[in-house]
Amino acid sequence: LKVLSHIDSILRSPRAPPLIFRPSKGPGQNYMKENGQGCGFEHLPLTIDMWADQLIALKDLHRSLRKLSLELLPWNTKDPQDNRESIRVEDLQLIVDAILEELEHKEKNSQTQSLQTLSAIVSHFQKLFDVNSLNGVYPRMNEVYTKLGEMTNAMRNLQELLELDSSAPPTVVVDTVGKLCDIINKNVTGQVQQLLGTQDIHSIINKLEEHECFFPPFQALIQDLLCLLEISNVDDILPAVQNLK
């Protein structure tokens, strides 16, 4: 009876969970209380069994949290609760609080680092592309993107025209274009020399001077003939002169 009375006083206290005490119902309630039986604790063994399982699970949860703590906080290897027989909820709460604090600290550091990195990237972009203000960063980005697309397309077209591999660097494309220009210039010079009938540059100059002296009077003569004969085509000059005979 003393044990039941002691249990009754504990479980009826304000600190006791409300679900572990269930008053007995029925006309024999007072009689059973007087004999120390059926004082509303018939379900108490089941509750105690459940608590025992929860205490065992509490130890398993403590081991899992310790493993997680060692992964996230490898420097924090000391745990005064490891040698205790019983594990309290407060012990688990301390581990969880330490983990949360470390995660919050890492998150703040990563955000600060990220802001510093972004600021450095923007400053570097401003220096590279001569942007004086933050408001000019986006327009210059769009401009650079457009120019880059145009240059990429032009380079791809040149590679195809010159029958180069698509992986050929710009230096190879420029060298190939330069060689092609040299070949064209040499061919043009040879064609001019062949046309004028000389290989000497001074002879070419003399012939050009002779043509420059000859063609203006010849052009004036032709214009006068066209006016006199009242025709507009040079090919009609000879037939018109023959008709005058």
C-alpha cells in the first residue's frame, strides 16, 4: 500500500504526464482503492515497458548524434556523457545545439565569402571592359555577349571558307588569310605586268604616264564626234562617217 500510495502521489503531481493515470470506473472503485488494487494504474506496466524501450532508443539516438557530430565537428571529440549508464534528453539537446550552431556559422561564412567573391568579379569586369558604374555593367555585358557572338560566327565562317578544322585557333586563321592575301597580291602584280607588257616598274610608270597624256585628248575627240554626228554610241561613229562619203 505504501508503494502504491507513493506511486499515486508521484503520478498525480503536476509534473507527471497526464496520460499515465486513468481513474478506474465502476461501483467498486472505492473498495478497490481501499484494498490497494485497481487504483487507476492497470495500464502502468505497459507504459513502463514503453518507457524502457524509449530509453534504449535514446541511447541509440545518442550514438547516431555522436557520429553525426564527429562528421560535422571532428575537433570536438570529448563527450563526458559517453561513460554514463543513462542518457538524458538534455545531453542530446546539447549535441544538436552544437551542430546547429556550427551549421549556422558555416552558412554565414559562406554567404560572406560569396558576397566578397561576387564583388571581386564585378570589379574585375569593370576594369576589363572599362565600366565606370554598376549601372553600366549589364549593358556592357550584353554588348560583350553580342560582339562575342559576331566574332564567333565570323571565325566559324572563315574556318569553313579556308577549309580549316573547327578547332583551329584564331592565330592559324589569321596566318592563313595573310598567306592568301599575299598570293592574291602577287597574282595581281603579275597580271598588271603582263597587261602592260613589261616586268620593270619604271616601264609601268612610263606607260601609265603615256596613257594619262593620250586618253584625255582622245576622249575629247570622241565626244566631239558624237556631238557632230548626233549619235550616242561609240560603235556608231564608223558607220556614220562612212555614210557621209
